[in-house]
Amino acid sequence: MIRLAKSVIDDCEIAQILPDIFDNDIFPGYDKVNVTWQELSRVIEKESWKTALQNQKGVYLVTDISCGKMYVGSAYGENMILGRWQSYIKTGHGGNIELKTLSFEHIKQNFRYSVLDIFKSTVDDQLILARESWWKSVLLSREFGYNKN
């Protein structure tokens, strides 16, 4: 819950306003991406993030921190990782059957997004799908997570 300073000015004193860790607009590198839904909704509009995410195919991980369930997905279509993650920001579920069973509010409060593998845009889509399947097996996201395929 966000408290607006003007609404609680009589109740508390503001000692310090900390900067948003993503305010500098610099993409941190694929191996350092591990953001909440709220953070993703902000950084997805930053130019360095857009450029980095729309130019890479990849395999990503969505983790529900409320229960530990994971969803492994792949991105190889239009706008690659950026396109997939924009759909998660818009709908919460990105069209995934198991994620559709969850409320959008639950997703906003409990989901984290990270990158498992990245590939150049010229890599064959079948390799991306094979890596996605491998990660699903390694992380057991079919048996204990949100992947059903």
C-alpha cells in the first residue's frame, strides 16, 4: 500500500525519500533482472529496457512468491521478451491458462520476473522452445508450478 505524504502529514514525519532503484533508466543486464510486477510495469517503459528486451529471444521465469510456484515461458515472437512481458503487464496472465485462474491483484502483489536464457534474434525458434522445455524439467514447473504443457 502506498501512503501519500500529503494525506498523512500530521501523522508522521518524512525523514528521507529514497530513489527508485530503476530511475537511472539503465538496463542492469539480463543476469540481474529479477523484478516485481510493480517494478516491471515501470521499467518496461524505459528506453534502455525496451531496447534490451525487444532485441533478444529468451526463456524467462515468473515466480509466485506467495507459494513458490513457478512458470517458465519463452519469447521469440514480435518484440521478443519485451512483447511477452508487456502482455503480462496488460493482462497479468499473458494468455497462459494456469495464470488465468489467478486474480490480477494476486499477480500484481506476488509475481517476480527474471531471465533464464537469452539468444540473438536470429536463433531458430525451435532452440528457444527446447530450452524452455529443459528449464521446465529442471525447475519441475509442470509438476509443482503453473506450467501444464
